[in-house]
Amino acid sequence: MIATTPALLVSPNGEVEELLLDSRHADQLRCIGFYVEAPRAHQLGRRAVVHAGHGTESVNDVARQAWMSITGGSRPPLLRGPVVITGATNHAGDLTPLPELSAEAIQRAAGLLSGATTTIGFKVSAVQRRGGRNYQCDAYAIKRNKNTGRWAFAVLDGIGDRPQVHRFAQRFAPLIAREAARHGSPARALAAARVQARNELRWDFDPRTDPSAVAVVAVADHRSPLIHVAWCGDARAYRLAPVGISQRLTHDHNYAQDLRSRGRTPGPYDRNSITSCLMNGDIGTATTERGRTRRLLLCTDGAYAPLEERGQDVGGVLGLADDAKDAAALVVDDAIAASADESADNATALVVDIVQA
């Protein structure tokens, strides 16, 4: 299970939002890289670290003011663009949670420069398990567009159990999330990824040898009443309403679903034959009202299939947890427990808690 570490994303325009980083150092740096290009760590006192890029973006006066507040007035480095502020590293080299007093100082600095602190709209956590596979071929990415404040969440399930598939999923998940956050259309992001992947293969895709993945993507914007979802294959999205009712937002692109749509009963292995992926096939779309969505789940079949086979409502699990972190862990842990054998699939659950204004 991947635990999460609280951190803050500080934008030059004064927006301050909470992030939840993975527990392991390499994964923490990868998550920070979703928001800060080529981040460099600057030690902020004894208990905090500022991760900033080297670009030519606007100076981050909020982060600089926070630096002076925490250090008692010492001169900060030239921080540009968005920065991520975490706790210091521990004896194992992992980043620790940002201390509460430091977080309060950052929020005060943002309030002084922008007139008010920004309300956190989304709290996100993801949990992954490799199961009985040789490689972790699931991947996820979280991306926020600094210009619009738009968030995108992507979960990919690589097809197969090979190192090439692992690399494919790890590479395309952040690309898709970044594109979705930029334009606000998850379907457009999947289509763009398809063009790029097939161009690299010179449009000669062979599913027997070439890596691919199924995917589900969601885009949430604090200025829009709708959350947009797109998918290809059998990765899924669920929503939990404020009253506790869950709903699946996607329908599977696989042979089992095709049989059901024709009134036929699928066999036990028909769900494994997908009819769409990043390389070809349909791209589905759906929307849900933000005001009627308390929690969103994006997951791979390794997270939902074992629960369904046991007769458990996957979406119903969302209402049993107090927060996004516990919900993601509950889905994956229950799935692994339900398929407790060496053939257990990769399982990934990404949960977004939506804070209503």
C-alpha cells in the first residue's frame, strides 16, 4: 500500500492547495514532478523543503514571503513558477509531512499577498499494489494546470506483464493528465495520446508485441459545475453522491459487455478480451455534476474485478471510508484480499474527495 504525505502546492498567483505525496522517496519526487518541472530542493529551515523549478516563469512571491516568515527574515532563493513545499527528509531519505506551523505560515503569506487564502477544492490519494505480477503495469498521474486551476486525474492499466508495458504506462499517464488539464477535455487527451503512440510505431501497431494500455481520465474545474470523464477499455470511474449512493460512470469496452448489450450471458473469461485501448477502439465519455459528487474513484480491473466476483459493490466501498486516503486503501486492500493468490492482478485506486464551496 502507498501511504500519503501532506504537502502544499504554492502558485505565484497566491493559490495554496494541499497535496498528498506517496510514501517512498522516488515516488514522492515523481509526484512533485507533475507540478514542478525539473524540481530542485531548497532546505527551508530544519523542518521543511521547497521544491522549485529552473524555468523563466513569474517569480513566486508567495513562496518567497513564506520562506522569510518561516526562517525569521532570511533571504530566499529566486523561486519561480509553482513550488511544492514538504517536510524535511527523515533518516530513510523519505520526505515527511509538512509541519502544521509551517503550513500555517505559508497560508498566512498567501493571504497577505492575495487578500484571502484559497479554498482547497480537491483532496486526492492513490494506492497501488503489484499483486502476483512480475511488474507493476498500472500507472496514475495527477496534474493541475497552473493557468486555469484545472485538475486532471488519469489511471492506466498496461496490457500484459512486461517491462515494456510498465514503461509505456508510466510514460503516458502523466502525458495524458497534463494534456487533459491543459485543454479540459479528457477525451481529447486520450485521442492525442493515441496519435503520439501510433506515430512512434509508424502506425503499425501489433497487439501481440507492442505495448498498450487501457485508461480512464477525469477533469475537474472549480469554475465548472461538471466533472468530465473519458475512458478506453475496462478501466472504470465511480462517483459517490453526498447522500451516499454510488454510481458507475463508465461502461467496459470488452467482449463481456458486448455480449450483455446483445442480451447474452458472458463467460468467465470474456471480460479479459478488451475492444478498446490507447491504440485503437472507442473512447467513451461521461459527465457528473460536481455539486452531486462527494467522492470520485478511478480504478483498474485489478481493483474492482475481485470484489465483483465476490458479489461486493465496488462503488459502495467508497462510502465506508472517512477520507480519500482510506477509501483508496480500502478498495485495493479488499481487492487483493479477495484474490489472495499468486495470480492476483495489479490493482490501482485513485480517489478524489470533492470539497463543496
